[in-house]
Amino acid sequence: MTPAPEPRRTHFGFRTVGESEKAPLVRRVFDSVAERYDLMNDLMSLGVHRLWKRALIDRLKPRADLTLLDIGGGTGDIAMLWRDAGGGPATVVDVNPSMIAVGRKRAAERGHDSGIAWSAGDAENLPSADRTFDVATSAFCLRNVTRLNAALAEAYRALKTGGRFVVLEFSKMSLPGLDRLYDAWSFKVLPALGEKIAGDRDAYQYLAESIRRFPPQEQFARMFGQAGFERVGFHNLSGGIAALHWGWRL
């Protein structure tokens, strides 16, 4: 009798888990912190994430005739910035219904009752037809997916010819000498803030660990190319604490 194959493994922060285990673990993290997610982003980045997101929008150059797919954009901040800057219809896809609920509520409060569609779905299996969107974005989502190559391939599939994918993600710091300070902030301060503000220390321990497990800039850029994107590039933000990555479907 042929033995059953060993289950494929991946990482959940610094833990090694089965591939089938990761998605439920990630959903549990974001279900736990959904109501305080944007506040915690302010605390995690000392508010600088707002400037990073503005940089993402500036690179997109929104127009009313362009459609946007925001992958893992549950709280809707990228979609709302896109619309505020003159962009066309936006679709937010997120695997966590709790994050979508927060996003819908905030969008309504900010006058975005129309122009933004919301859909529950996985970045590795997007609920959209081929060649549908002019622009795709993802901010602080992709380090949480199980199969990063699959998520990149899905973004490529969903874009029209001539479309572009822009990712904002935490990255590898390029300023020497600040690593110890950054590590202390990530592994001591952030979990403590998570416990105090969001009531979940473990969730923010995971988020800090997930940043360290994400591919550095050059490696991630190569993965863009392997997914079929062309004119691939990246730009460091705040000394590489975060980076913008982009590629075009040509």
C-alpha cells in the first residue's frame, strides 16, 4: 500500500504549520483585531502607514475611467483613497467577513455608499473573471497568504492587458544600524500594544513575525516576474520598513 504523501508545510509567523492550517489561523487573527485594525496600524507605524498609502495612490494616478481591484482591502482605506483621488469603480476583496463589515461601515460613514463593491474571497482564488480590472492593489495583505505565487498569478489573471499591480508591504530595512531598534519595537512594543488596545497580544506577535518571513525586495520583485508581470520595480519607503512593488500585464 502506497503511504499517503506528507502534507505540504508553510509558515504562520515563526511557526511551521500545514498549508491547510494557515488560512484559518490568519482569519482568526483578523477576526480578532478587525474593529481596532486601523487604530493599530496607526500605532504600529506611528501613523506613517497613511503616508505610505498616499504614495501608493500617487503611483496609480487614479482616473474615472479606470477600475480598481483591492486585494485583502477589508477596511476599505485604499478603495476610499482611490475614489477620493478621482478613481473609477473599486472592488474590495477580503477573506474576512469581519473586516469587510468594518470596511462597509466606514465607507458609508465617509460618503462612499456607491462606487465601491465588496466581495468575500481569497487572494489565491479571486472571485473575478479574467482580464476584468485596469488596476489591482494590495496593502499589507500578501504576507498573510499561504501561497504567494498563487496570489500573484491571480492578480495577473484578473488584470486587463495593460493593467498594473501595485503592492504595499512591510519589507527589509535598508538603513544599517536601526535593526535592533526596529526589532525591539516589533517584538516587544507591538505585542504589548496589541494586548492593551486590541485585547490580543498573540495576533500582533504573529503580525511582527509575518513581516520577517516576507521575501526581501529583490526576491519579491523576481516573483512578480515569474508570475508574468513586466516592467517590474520597487521603491523603498522609510528606509525599507515598507516598500512599493509594481508590475504590468503587457
